Amino acid sequence: MRNHIKNKIYLVETLPPKQDTERLEDDLQLFAKKFNKVMKSGYCACIGDNPMGNLYFKGIEIIEELKLDINPEQVIIHLNTFHTKEDLHSILDRCESKGIKYLLVLSGDGSERLPKLQPSELGIEGMAELVTSVELLKYIKEKYQDTFILGVAFNPYKPKEPEFNKLQKKIDAGASFIITQPIIERNAVVDEVLEKYLDVPLIVEAWMSKNLRLLSDIVGYEVVENTQFNPIETLKMLHTFYPKCGFYLSFLGFKSQYHLIENIWI
């Protein structure tokens, strides 16, 4: 991941189609268009795993189904704990066969429609009450050894001490890079992560949607009513605040914004 920061490679959120879409073929082609655009730009496509508990097709399935060409350095697959053990290994095995090595390991957002990995399935019954990203990290490291480079999330909006404790457990479990939740200004807690984990690449998530209310709904960021927000100018500002970090672009507008980011990270 240090290579991505050194070479100024944006991590671009690229979501697969939802499973309940009524226009599957169109959505598949749209995903392929976005994915290929990210590959051509030299950026990195970050493919979510049922974000916010909604049912999406699996990224690795879509890549295989559409026979998309990939560069292993340009793909990050998100993987959370809401899977059966069989599905988990299917995803990991297929990623391995495609040479995909970057995984963002998350506890994930649950839903009654989604199965949940159980401690007994991972051989840790009695050692943990439930499977979190920490247990999933340990399991992947044990079963796939040096196959994958594993990243984790950090939420600067949650109570600081418990969140730092969780982050240390994730690092101890094998995480080698960190991606923050979205920020739109300098964040004192993110600054602390930088200071404490000097040797761990930190990726700052930049919120690229103009809808700040959605940001508030997702992470609890307090939004003042009628706040004016310019994502592109905010991204430029974040680059000045965090020159040694990488950047993950969430909700990037491929039509309205993509061409505007080309000359920002210079």
C-alpha cells in the first residue's frame, strides 16, 4: 500500500450492482465501464461487500462473470463477517486464483437477510462470543498465510479509547494498512493515528458526495443545517492536511467528478 501512496494512486469506490436491481444487464455494463475506467486511469478499484447491510453481488463474481482484465495492484476487495464459511472460502479462493491480494477486512453492517460467521465455524468457539474483523483477520492469516495484504477500517467518530484498542487488536491480528471513515476536514483523532502508527500506511477516506446528510446517517458526523460543501475543494484541502497519506474516494461521481481529480494529487 506504500506503493499506492508513493505513486499517488487513488482508491476509488466501485460498487457492484444490487441484487434486487430491475435493470441487471444495464447495471452490469455500468459496473464494467466504471471498473475499466479505474484500471485505465491507473487508480485502484475498491469493491464493497454488501455496504450498509444491502445485498449486492459479490465483486469477484462480477469480475469473473464479465471477464474483466485486472491488475492485482489496482483492486481491493472488501470482505466482512456476514457470510457463510463456504461463501467466505469461495471469495478468498477466487481472489487468490485471480491474483487479487488486497483485502479490506471489516466486521460489516448486518441484516436479517445475511448469514453471520460463527466462532465455531472458524475454530474459535469459547474464545470469542462473536466473529469481528479481528477474528476474521486471524483466520485469513492462518488459512492463507502470505497470500493477502490485509487492511482494516478506523472510525474517528466513535469513542476514542475503545476504537484505538480495537485498532491495536487489528494490527496484532495481521492488518498492514488502515482506511479511515470519511472525513471532510482535519481530524484530531486521525492525526493521532498517524502519530501512533508511523509504520502503517494510512488511507484517508474523502467524502465525494454533496449529500452531507448521508454522511451524518452513516457515521454520525454532525452537520450544521444548510452547510455548503464542495467535495473537490475539500479533497484538495485534505491533501494539504495529510500529504503522507493515501486517499479513498467514496461516492465519487464518475460523470461529474472523475475528470476533475486527475490533477489534484500532484
